[in-house]
Amino acid sequence: MTFDPLNPIEVTTNVSNTPPIQHQEINTFSRTLDFHMREHGETAVDLCKGIVLSDENFTSSTLTAWRRGAKFPRTVKSFEILGRIEKRYGLPPNYFKQKLPHSSRASLGHKIANINAATLRRMAWHLPDDFERRSPSEKAEIINWVQTVIISKSTSYRQYHAKVNKIPYSIQFPLIMSMLQVQTSGSKFKHKTETRSLQASNPLLQEVADLVKFKTAPLTPLGYERNGVWTNITAHLMVSNLGLFYGALVTSSPKQINQLHISHEQLCLALLAFPKAWDWYLNWRRERRGFYTNWEANMLRMAASLVNKETGWLRQNPQLAENLKPIKDLITEADILAAQNDWNGICDLAYRHFSSRWKEVRKLSRVHRDPFEPILPILEAESPLKEYLKIADEVIRYLPDEKIYPKFYAEGIRSFLMLRIGLHSGLRQKNIRQLLFCPRHGKHSSERSLTDKKCGELRWCHKDNVWEIFIPAIAFKNANSSFFGTKPFKLALPDLGDLYKHLEDYIDKHRQQILGWAEDPGTFFVKTAKVTSANAAYSQADFYNAWRSIIQRYGIYNPYTKRGVISGLLPHGPHNIRDVLATHILKVTGSYEQASYAIQDTPEMVAKHYGRFLPQNKSALAAKILNEVWNEDI
């Protein structure tokens, strides 16, 4: 007989004549596994040979990682291996599983085998510790709540997207996208279905590439006129939108609506000058969603700009009409002949039509989503900023033991700093994601260098003895707005709530702990290095998902685990923090101008997009001032 090193109860073992041992302070899965392997005199290789079948894909390196605490069992197969170890060592069922950081993950692995491993990992945190002992109906209730509120598409708009994305459509321009060198979300442009993997034909690819080259060139090409220049990001967006337009024309999904069934060879840039094609596309979009949005109106403005009298790219390239081919219900042979004989006349008609349609669609368009929906409980609080700060405090409250789990601890500090820097700065996610850093005694990057890189830097200001964020104006989306006036942005971070302590600890040790063996991208925030993802730089989607994960774990109040701090909150990304700051200042001051200062924007933009300043909020603020007169009389 021997003793469980964690629980001093007798457990039968298959090793005879083993002397009793004293109870030891072994309180983690890795330490427990290591203890039993040493007690039985087995290495990871020995144990692997004893429990793993020859045709199974499981190596001793995984056991070594478990033993060191570098990894934990997370898949159904891993739990099966744990069960074999328990049987081999004569331990009770679920002995190791109960010592995992989130033991409920184990019960999921066996009780809900139809859930994939990735969803399993996301769900584990949100299940109560006594999940295994709950009744089947309670388990089903908990799982349904987690899937509905935490994992799945929570808002009505996200639910809509989940539905329509099952019938995808798009024409891809991979060579142009790679030329633009814009870091994308990955999954958005890597599609598995046949419909989404369609690529543009070579003639169409060349035509769109010429358009992009014209619109992104530093100087207007000789012989042409141009109004405005596209940045690489704008060009990337425009090409993506054109891909949706052409994708709708050639989609052949059996579930799709209003299909034309035309071939790729019939697609060309000159199609954009034909009102019938655009009217078909507008109706197709409306039937797909149920109403018009500003997206359709903006696409019509782009179409009008392409046929503009002096600066339109289509207008200045009549030879594009030579590539037109008849399309049933859209373009006839007579239309093509008229375009080739009088291209200017076709462009004039198109411009008038697009201008008229733009006004009509704009009047009919509806808001496709409520940007405030996920954070309504915060915005409705008396102090939205104070309410959101609770999430950062919750992150600190659940930090693990740094000595036992150094990487998890480092990731917790990273989450805390993401929230705090966002709340103090009000920056867009791009500016936070691309923020460089300079150690306290390092040499600052010059403004010229940061301007060339179009990003900012977190650094120590020796003059004022503060950590500050310095960002050149050109790095901002709205660099030409009245807020900047071409001047750089500089913000001193306050030393409040242990911000400096955690910030300096992150720079000195936690950041490197997260990086591991990955190449350092130089940004302040870095991703955890993984075998499947060696790039430590955050993409737009990565950063959004990281923020959303923080909200899922620490923000949303879970009635079953009692974790999380805000009831009714929904998962959201970093952009919503700008809504929180703007709304907070509006509730306190009533000033759109002061609210715009907090998010580096203009009062007009705050009023239109960011501040949720309802009539009752305005009345309450005015009443507060007026009621002071009554207090004076008393």
C-alpha cells in the first residue's frame, strides 16, 4: 500500500514492497505525475512504451511536457492516455484529471465527445468545479449557457453572419493582396469551400491590378487625372469588395438566391460601368440580408468615382470595353456595341444612375448592427469607466502562482496591460497592437523612424519620470482630422493601480516568457509561441480574439462558476473601449468635445459613432446643475 501524495488515503499500487511515504506538498498535475513516475522508476520513454499502441500518434515528448508543466492534457485522446497511466499505476479513475488546472475539462472530454478540442478548451474555464457531480439536466443547462453566451455568436448580427457564411461567395485576388502586404485575419481569406476558393481569371486580375497601381501610386501616372490616393489598407478593402461583387455574379451554390450562373471568363472591370449589373447586385444583397445598409451606399459611391468625368479610372480607359462579353439578363450585344462606340456616353449614364441610386439606398439603409449591444450593461452604469475597470481587477485576482505557472502568469499580466493601456489611451486596436516599446534605460526611437514605420512607442520619459505613449499622427486612421493637426500624439500613463509595477515586470521578464523561442517582432504585446504558430506578432484577428477571450473569462459574470464581474455583458473586441470612454465623459461633462479628446477624434464622430448619450442622460446632467439652486435655498 502507498499514499496519495495529495490526499493521505490508501491507494492500491502494482508495485510490491513499496514502503509508505510521508505526505508531501504536491499540488499540481505536473508535480503529481512526476512524483508517480519517479516512484515507479519510469522515464517518459518507458511509460510511453507501456501505454501507447504502435499505431497511435502519441509521443514521449508530450509526457515530458506534462511532467514539466509546459503543457496539459486537453483532448479526448489525452484523457484516454491519462486513464491508462492511472490504471498502470493502480490509481483511482480521474485521479490525475482532478489535479488539472480546470478539472472540468476532463468530464467534458468523455461526456460531450461531439465537441471538438478547440471548443473544449474554450469551454473548460467556464464550467463549475462540481460539473461532474451535476445532474444531466443541469449539465445540459450549463453547456447551453456557455455555448450561447460565451462561445457562439452572441449578438443578433453575429448570429446573422453565422447563418449567411454557410453560403459563402467571393472571388479572390491573391497576387494583389500579397502585393499590398496588408496583415489580414487569416481565416477571412483562406476559405475551405469550393465557392470561396475561386480565384479571378488572369484578364480580370490584370485589370484590377492596374486599377490598384493607379490609385496607390505616390504620383499620378502621366496622361491621367486622379482624385485622392488609396493607402494599402484602403486598396485591400476595395479589392475585397470587388471580390464580393464578382463572387455574387458567379456563385453557384444550390442554396443561393437569384443566381446568374455566368462563367469567370465573362467577368471584367468594364462591367462596373453598367447600371443593370449594379441593380442586380443591390437586389441580391437586399434579399440576402433583408435590407440595405451603408455598405451598399458606399459601393455605389466607389462605382460613381470610377466613371467620374475627369478622374474616373474606367472613364480614362475606354479600351476596357473590348473585354465585355454578353451576359444573359445583364448585358446584350447591343449594349457592348454601344459601349465600344461611345464609352463616354456610357460612363455619363452610369454616373447619373449611381448618383441617383446612392441617394435612394442611403435613405433606405438601416443599421445592420448595434455596436453598443455587447457592452450595454457597462454603458448604462453610472460610471462606465469604473465598471470596465472591474474586468482588469478580475484578471489580477485570478492570476496563478507565478512560480508554478510562469507562462500562465505572464499571459495574465499581458491581459491586464491590454485592458489598462486601452482604458488610459483610448487608442484603436491597430495602434495598441503595433505599439513598439523602449526599456527604461534604452534609446527612444526617433519621430522620423516611427513615422516611416507608421506606429508608436511606449517609453520612459526621463524628464517627467513617467511612462508615455508617443505616436506620430500619420499612424492614426484619422491622421488628417482636426484633432491632430499633423502633430504627434503623446500621453503620459498614470502610475495608478500598480500599472507601472506590472508594466515593468512585463518588460523585464514576462514578455520574454511569452515569446519563448519565437522571433521577437519588437512590439510591446506579443503572442504566445506555439508549434502551430511561430509568429509572435499579433494580426488584427489575433488581437481581437485575445481581447474577446479576456472578456469571456473575466468580464462576463458566470452564474455557475461565480467568475466574471458584469452580468449581461457579451463578448466584444478592443474597439468597444472607445465607446466606454466617450460615454463616460459625456455622462460626467455632457461635452462631446471633451469626449473626443479621450479617443483622439472629433466631436462629430463621437456624436455619430461612439457616445451613447441618451435624452435621459442629458436631462439628468442638466437637472443636476439646476437642482443645486434648491440646495442653496435650503
